[in-house]
Amino acid sequence: MAYGGSAVGPPAVALGGAPATRQVKPERECEMRIEVTPDSPLRLRLLTGTAEIFGTEIAHEIWLTFPPGSNSQMSCRQTIVFTWYIATVEMDGNTETDYTAEETPMISYVNVHAVLEGWRNRAKASPSDVDQGPRLTVVGPTDSGKSTLSRMLLGWAAKQGWKPTFVDMDIGQASITIPGCIAATPIEMSIDPVDGIPLEMPLVYFYGHTTPSVNADLYKVLVKELAQILEDSFLEMQNPEPQAW
């Protein structure tokens, strides 16, 4: 797993000559909520304990470099560092905001993961060829945590050795490509804590607007087309045709 960032270069220095490097020690089942400033990157590394970013465990002593954020929805750079136990996290650089929260939705998230894991195992053990495992739809208002929950569940599934497919139909705040598109991509390894959803093999349809109601008929056509291609792909993986060599 390749993480963004490196340990090259001296620590950043804040205005006035004081080092901008600081350590934070979140307690058990707490999370650090961080927003990167629009004008400078932030480096972060795990010193002790265990912690994860959006379901992906952080390696010890490896600097992760988060690019500058923005006030626009398209490129706002926010991240969450969560620990199930206790951790020491070092940050190098300034942040727009950063604080530690004791109340988090992580217990609810991991309970959903446990239910999905049970369904996957039952599907794998089933003698039926038509049982493809669980399909989960995440819905909610804008900025309600849909992308965060999706990344958590995808990351945990990949960590357990599964290869889920992520389908993004949120054309207003796209997670795979640019806004105005619907897309799908397989998740075959843990999601990079900096780069996010992998873009090696996405299936993308351009809709051209950020609201489905602008052209509802076109949106429905694209969704049906994407669904059919994915369904055919799933069936082909379940029943591969024999090949002659």
C-alpha cells in the first residue's frame, strides 16, 4: 500500500519562528477532525498506538501529506483520524480547524459493517449461483456523511479480503470523478488515506448537470445503462465462460 507523502524536508515553521509541529493524543474511541488550510499542505503521522483514516489503518512513522484545501465543495480537504484504543498523532503544518471529538458515529458504522460481513459470508457459502452478496444504498441530505460512511465500509470490506464495487450516483458531490457524472469502480485494496477512491478502472457516464431534475429522463437512462453493465459483469464473474488455449 503506497501512502501519499514522505519524511523528506524539515518540519514546517509557523509565523514567529515557532515550530508548527505538534502532537495530539486522542483517547479510546475518539477521533480527530481536521480541515487543511487553503494555502499550505499538512503532514501527519502516527507515532504510537493504532489509528485509521476512513477505515484504512495508518502505518507508524510514515508522513502522510494532505494537499491544501479549499472553501469550494469540489476540493475541500477534510480528514478524520480515529482510534479504537489510544494513539499519538503528530501534525506538521497549519490547519483551518482541528479538534478531538468523543462522540462519533463509528460504533454505528462498524455495526453496519458487521451485518454486511455476515451477509457476504452467507452468500459465499450458498450453493446458489445467483446470490451475489449484499447491496447497500447510502442516502441522505447534503454534507450528512454519506461519502465518509461509504469509504469506511469499502475500506473495511477490502481489509477483510473482499472486492466490493462502489457506485457513485451523487452528481452534485462526486467521489470518483468530477461532479456531473455517475460512475462505478471496483475496490480491490484498502483506500489510500490521502488520494481516496482509486481511479484505475472507473466506469463513468457524463450527465452534464449537478441536479437530476434538470434532465430526469437522461439521468434515468444513464443509471439504467450503468446498472445493466454492472449486472452483466457480476454474472460473468460468477459464471465465467471456459476458454480454449
